[in-house]
Amino acid sequence: MPAPLWILDRIEDGAIAILLSDDGGERQVPLSYLPSGIREGAALREKPGPSDGVPHHQEGPPDRDGPHHREGPRYILDQEETERLQDEARKLRDSLPRGPSGPLSL
């Protein structure tokens, strides 16, 4: 079973990433936990922990002395899911009615 899906909703103050889960949950994590160059709308999966294969989530700054601390990204980009979600959003946007074309008289 794949790791839970998280969507990067937004980045606040250039340092905190707000992630939304596919079941409605929310996490605030340091931007350093995500792959570099990541953008809003990206689909992410949490990496397994270093020794037991179980994801270790910790909100806020990393505990540099804790047993589950590790450097670098703790989430990986799910490119296939990101593309699927972008395609779904594009289809929805294209299905919306368009306003009148040409000059408007108010």
C-alpha cells in the first residue's frame, strides 16, 4: 500500500509548507522536508523512516537529537499523481462556462 498522499497547498514565510492530505488532514512542516524546487499543487508521499520502514512525521523544526532525525527531504514527489491532478484540474477549468467575448457594455 502506498504512503498517504499529501498535496502542497502553500508555502508560508518562505519556510513553512502547508500540506493537505487526501482525507482532509493538514500538516505544517519545514520547507526543507520537501524536495528542492517544489511548487504548490505537487503531490507528495512521506518517505519511510531510516530503520523500520515506518514513516516518521514530526511537525515543526527537526529534533536534531531525536532517534528519528534525518537530514534532507522527508517527502518525495509523486510525479504521476501530480500530473493526474493537474490534468483533472485542467479538465474542470475547461468545462466551466466562459464569459462573453468582445467588448462589454456596462
